[in-house]
Amino acid sequence: MSRRLKHWGWGYEDQQPPYEQVREAALGLRAHLGFGEAEVERPVPLEEVELRPPRLTVPDLLSDITAVDPHARASHALGKAYRDVVRGFRGQFDDPPDAVIRPRDEHELERVLDWACSDDVAVIPYGGGTSVVGGVEPRGLERAVSLDVRALDRVLEVDRASRAVRIQAGATGPGLEDQLREHDLTLRHFPQSFEYSTLGGWIATRAGGHFATLMTHVDDLVESVRALTPGGWWESRRLPGSGAGPSPDRMLIGSEGTLGVITEAWMRVQERPRWKASVGVLFGNFAAGAEAVRALGQSGLWPSNCRLLDEAEGALTMAAPDGKALLVLGFESADHPVDTWLERALELARDHGGEAQERRTNGGGDSVGTWRNAFVQAPYLRDSFVAGGVISDTFETAITWDRWQSFDEVVRERAERAVAEICGQGRVSCRFTHVYPDGPAPYFTVLAPGRRGGEIEQWDAVKAAVSDAVIDAGGTITHHHAVGRDHRPWYDRQRPDPFAEALAGAKRALDPGWNLNPGVLLDAGDRT
């Protein structure tokens, strides 16, 4: 029997630890944070979940690729935001898809869209289901199917001369890397959701990946995209670059399944890195570390890792001593040793008061390893947060360097005030996930005590307060988590009105029935 993903939370069913282990972890978190519930909850088992009956009948010609069983529908009903995990944990699936359809090739995909468009059925493209912004949830839709593309998971073609590879959209991070390893190549795109998310999902959401500088987003790796729209196939020409008008690829990148279903893409790949070096650098405070990071971002050294943790984040992950900010700095190359680049980067860090820890090659120092482990385990740990009554949320953004200091002060103050007013107490910490010559991408984490049964309302209120603060202070509502349904109110404030009208016009031309992921990026009211 193949492994099944959990119908709630992160990972596979067989990865869910026994209750006593969850209880021990949750109580450990409570002791570490200073808040949380003494009584650790158990998730509602799937057999006790009640789903509304399907409101549609899938035609016979699609029956062998359709599932309507409770696991299929429940596991495709929600993403992986904190509020999603809470609802799934408690067995609350208010808007499950009426069916899950898994096409095995493009011909079956065409049949699905033909039927859905003719029968007025909403279609939600689904890859790994790791959205944290409500991007895969059939929220408020009367008749909807989840279109799971993970069967389209192969590397189809390798162009060594151009160092590009044609990959199907349903390939997960580990799956495509395993196939590329046979050719000694790598995409080198590692979002935190890497284990379960898919290439098509990365493209549709403009995902941020491994590189903290230079090639930060999947945009930088896309050579061309192929997608099926209700109006027909959309495929751009393979080119290293073009100035021929607005880019068809750029229109699909970030479209979140609203314009077409991405089926494959040509992606720019690299030889696997042979040389790696990383080191942790400690600073007396976050502000000093930020100045060092600005110098690094503007130096042209392009470190692969340049993540700065503030004092609270360093202490929370136990990667840095109390009161110290930590810079996780790393370089890698398939072509040459990277020692010279790292040494110059450390000179810049020392110019701003940085103190390098013991340097390790091909692995990293203690702080680097501790941070990396915390980063990988964070999505799994959140399940224990829910069981232990701890609210956890993140909000990521980007801002230019000239506004960074005032932005940080305003957003922190309003976030901390909201947490105190809504939850009584809590923590707000920050790290830089990506760094540009003109500004950083701050990633804030909120941890606070939850009220049993009221966590979602608390989360919603904190989310609204910090999102207002980010937009009011001039940042973006999302740097790499996409818009989905959860970010819509603030995305509407961020985008220019004429652009919104142009996007609606593109939607009407490509998807006149408004069948593809309605409610994401645009409302049904924009149809006319």
C-alpha cells in the first residue's frame, strides 16, 4: 500500500508520532516558550470526520481517475496555514471538494477541463497542497473539484548544451532532484515545503527557494512554461531571453491556477555543487547584522545563504547565544572552491562588528547546523504547537534599505501590540530569508498562547493587524507565500487599479466561465 499524506497537518500518516511523544514535545515547547496548554489535544481521526455529500457527479469517462472517499476529499480541502492545521486537527472540513481528480496525462486533463467548463464546475489545481494562504481551499464554492496533478511527475527531456530540463508540473522537490541526480544536475530550488510541494506549484505561486541572493525566486529558473487554459494550450517559446512585449511566462508565474493549469516547464538547471562552505557570524544586535547584510547584498559576492536571525529568533531556534543576532552565511559552486568568496564576505561582516564562529566546510558550524535542523523541522513542529495550544504564524515581506529601520520598528510595534491585546502575551521575532542589493525580505514569526476553540479567531485578528501594518508601512503583502484567499484584501490595496482591470481582462479571455480557482487574485464580481 502506498503511503498516504495526513488528512490534516504536515507529512505522511506514518510520520505522525504516538500521542505520548506529541505530548512530551508539546510540553517541552510550553516550558521553552513560557505558555501553552497543560492538556495536550489529540487530532480527530479520519473515521470520525463528517463530510458533506458530493454535490456533483463526475462523468463515467473520468471515473477511473476520480476519488470521492473521505481521505481524498479531506486531504485536499485545506492547505497548511496555521488555521488550516487547526481545522483539520479538529475535524472541521466545511468546504471539502466534491471530488478529487488525478489526470495521468494531458489528454485526461483536457477531458477534465472540457467537462468542468461545460458543467459550471470550479477547478482548483493542486500540487503538494502546501499553500499557507488559502490557495487550494474550495472556500465558498458551490461545486468544486480538486485537480491533483502529481501523476505528471517526470523529467521528460534534458538539454545539456543549454543546461535546461523539461519537467512535468507534478514533480515534487525530492522526485525531480532524484531524476536530475542521474544526470549530475540540480534545479537547486529548496523552499521550506520542498518535501511535498511541486514544480507547478512553485511556478504558480512565484515560490522563493534556496538562494538568499541572486536567484531567489523560481522566476529566475523558468525558461518556458506550458499550460492548459479553457481557451486552449498556452506554451511560450524556449529562449534565454526576449524583449518581445510582455512575457507570457511572467503572466503565468504567480497566476495561482487562475489562468491555466501548468503541465510542464523548461527549467534552467546547474551542475551539482562540489564545493560548499558555511559559517555562523554573531552580532551584538540585529541592526548591526542588517548593516553587514546590506554590504554583502551590494558586494556582488552573491552568497547562496545569507540569512540573518534577530536575537529572539536565534534564541528560539537555539542557534545563537542569548542576546546575539546570527548570520547564517554560505557559498557553493560546481566550478571552483569558494574559500576566497567566504573570506571576503567575513571581512565585510567583521567591518560591522561580526564575529565568525568556527568554520566548517561541506556541512557548516554548530550554529549553522542547529538553524538548518530547526528550519527543516518547523512545519512538523507546528502540528505539536496546535496540540499544545500555541498559536504560530509567519508573515513575510520585502522593503527597500532606506525604509528598513522605520519599517521594522512600525511592524514590530504593531505586531507585538496586537499579540498582547488578542492573546495576552507572546513573542515576535524576525529573520531575513532573502537579500537584494536594494533591500531585505524580512520574515516575522509570531508565537502566542491560544484559547481552546478560539484559536482561529485569534489568528485571524493577529493576521489582519500585522497585514495592515505591513501594507501601511510600504511593504509587500507577500514576498514568496503567494496571495491565495487569505491575502486578498491586502493584495487589492497593493496592486494598481488599472492592473487589476487588466488581470480581470486576461482572466475573462482565458477562462470565460471563471472555472479556474475562483476567488484567488480576483473575485467573481470581476467577471463582467
